[in-house]
Amino acid sequence: MNIMLLCIILPVFLAAVAFLSYCGYRTTKSSRDYLIGGSSVHPFVMAMSYGAAFISTSAIVGFGGMAGLFGLGLLWLPFMNIAVGVLSAFLVFGKRTRRIGQKLDANTFPEFIGRRFQSRNIKVLMAAIIVVFMPIYSGVVLIGGARFVEQALGMNYNIALLIFAVVVSIYVGFGGIKGVMYVDALLGVVMVLGMLSLLVMTYHELGGVVSAHQALTDMKHLVPANLAAMGHEGWTAMPRWNSQWSWTLISSLILGVGIGALAQPQLAVRFMTVKSGKQINRAILVGSAFILCTAGIAYVVGALSNVWFLRHEGVIAISAAKGNADLIIPRFIDAAMPKAFVYIFMLTLLSAAMSTLSSLVHVNGSSLGYDLCRTLRGDKGDSKAITRLGIVLGIIASVAAAYIFPAGIVARGTAIFFGVCAAAFLPAYFAALYWKRATLAGVWASIITGAAVSIFGLTFLHRSESAALGICKKLFGCNELISTFPMPFVDTLCYALPLSAAALVIVSYLTKPVSKEHIDKCFD
């Protein structure tokens, strides 16, 4: 271990984070500044913060590891992220979110929906769902970063988790959303440079682009029997159609995460931080390039790691990682790259973990402190102080979740959170922006249906979660209620989202619409 190099890199990195957080702290004068940056954030900062909040260690370590296990079919996910998570999100959702949010003087995503439909209780319900499910995602982000530090520095995993948590809670708590976004912009630049360097060095190690991909194609015969039975047909091929892995890849990872990005509270609030719709347009190219240069590269490198491990250790990537897909990327970088690069790339993983985690704990804190506690107290008290308390409680819940989660959970935990958010929030969010006939009762029905069906599916239908939870086994003596293929492998989003949308439409047409005066105020 090069202690001198490490002692130079880490202090400089943390000093830059501290300085930008302090800049955010100095310019945060009000609750609106703390929650949405006073709607004065530069479009480049917004785009980089959006991307850095979107692409975390769960993408680089978790999904990169899944690519190492199953191959390049996962590359459909970053293209889905760009088409849906950036283009559709910015053009279809972003501009109207900013415009209507300013008219309603909304400072958080739950408050946006609550004021659009004139209901404090809807705001409280959405905040409660965020507070309950957010630690799942923030917990797996913590795991991804801690796993790399454990592998690269030989640091105890538990200590790495706590260090991440403490550093992030400090700069988020003091700097607010401005501090988060300023730091995210820096961390985003570090992530892009680190991932581009990793791609170049990986191809160099494997003898060039053509040679590397041909070698990966030629490894098809090495697919383990258990993976072949799931539909794995090689690392450069899509899985066999209507197989277990094809359902998992398409319904959970590609659709679940791709569509789920549209209803992420930590991403939606970014649209409220800029001055105009034109600035959102300017951010599209930056956001798209960011995702391609981070998530896209992670999946390519994850798959190609199989070639390197076969040449140098005589095994495929999942065997080199001792069966834990979350260790494939950290293990490959530690073994294949020069040690100096490992330390430098560590900043990339730290950036990915810190940027997403900071956004998550900020939203979790604002949901718990501002949307829940302050609303239930009658909108009294200092919202900044109570939000900071919410941040501390949120980070404690995230650390607790990270400790109890099993190995290999990073990618799956991300998909769960994105899927639940899409089913519970997406129909109501879309209706808030575009459908004047949507009613408060319809929104209640949609959110409750989406959340309830998702929870039921995770507990009793989708094998990955129902078997791990054990509730279905204890009550009914089986891992899932419907064992007929492909039902145990169909992501809950595939039925929870349509049912949520149907509940919104049906109940809205059966109930009294929102007042015309309020609609005119929102859409004028």
C-alpha cells in the first residue's frame, strides 16, 4: 500500500468536498434555499448533480457486477436510463415540474403533489413511503462504496460503512441542497474521468477493443450450468427468451430501474432548483453523456472482467469474487489495475457513493423533518433544524439496513426501490402535471394501490424477495403463492404500475374534480 500517495489524494479530495459544502452553507439563508437551492442553481450543476444522484455505487459496483455475472445484455439499461431517465424526464416531466412547483411554492416532491391536489394528508402519506423505503436504496449505496474500500485498502467493512455515513451526514446537514449539488457536480466530474480511464486501461490490459470482445464471445462454453439453466447464453448475447434471467433482466433491471427513474423524489426535486425551462434543455446533453460514461462503462468493464480473470486466474469473474457479484468490480480493479490507479479510482467510487447517498439522505431528511414532522405539528418551528434531525435519523436507518442486508443485494435493492417509487408515485406525478381531471380521491387510490400491490408482490409473489423474507413460507408453506412460470420472476412493477394507473383513472372519473380556480392556477 502506497501510504504517501493515499495521504495526498484523500485529504485533497475531502478538502474540496468541505469547501463546496461550505459554499452551499454560506448561500443557504432560508428553508427554500436549504430544500431547493432557491431555484437559482446553474444548469451544468443541476445536470451533473442529477446524474451523480442517479448513478451511484449501485450502478458501478452492483449492476457492474451483474454484467460480470450475466453479460452485456445489461447495456440496454443505460440506454433506457438516457431515453427515459434523462430525455423523457427532462422534457416531459422536468419543465412542468419546475413551472407548476414555482406556482405552488413547493419545496419538496411530497409537497408538490400535496399542494397540486390540495391535501396535506397526501403529502404526509408520500413522505411516509419515502421514509420507509428510502433506507433500502441508501443502504445498498453504502454497501457498494464500503465494499470497494474494503477490497482496495483492506479496511474493515463495518468501519468503512460508518466513515461514509458520518462524512455524508455532516456535509449534507450543513450545506443543504446547494451544498449537495455543488459537491455532486465535482463528484460527477471525478466519476466521468475515472470511468473513462478505467475503460481505456481495461481495453489496454485485454489487447484492444476487438480482441477483448471476441475473447468474451468465445467464452460462451464456460457459462456455468446453473446460469445456463436460467437462460444465460454467453456474455455477449441476450438471455434465452422467456427464461428466468430474461424476465429478471427485462422486468426488474431494465424496466424497473429505467421507468422507476421518472418518479424518484431525489431526482424530481432537481427540476425545482433551476430558474427556467431553457436551463433544463441545456442540461439534457450533459446528463445523457454522464450516464453513458458512467453506467455504460461499468457494465462493459464488468462483463470484460471475465476475460481478464480467465487469463490470469483461470476462472470466470463470479468465481474470482467467491460467488458475490458485488465484489466483481472491486476485485477486478484491485487485481488488474496498477495500485496507484486503484487509489485514484477509489475517488470515483467514493464520489458515486457520496453523491447519491447525499441526495438520498437529503430527501429522506426533508421528508421526515419537513414533510412529516413539521406538517403534523401545523407547519411550526424551524424547518432547517428539523430537517437536519431527519437527515441524522435517515442515515442511521441506512446504516442499519446496510448491516442486515445479505451479500449480492446492491443491484436488487436498487431495483426494489425504483420499482416501488414508480408504482406508488408515477401515475399521480404524471396526472399532477398533465391531467386536469385527476382528483384527490384518485391520487389516494393510486398511491395506496401502487404501494400495497408492490409490498404484497415483494412479500408473496416475487421469489427473490419472498423467499428471503420468509413470511410466505411461514404462513403458507411455500416461497411464493403462484409458482407457475414466469410469475415468480416477473417484477412487481409489471402489475403494480398498471393497477396504480387504473385506480387513478377509475376513481378520478367517479369522484368530484379539483376546483377550476386551482386548476387554472396550476396550468395557467
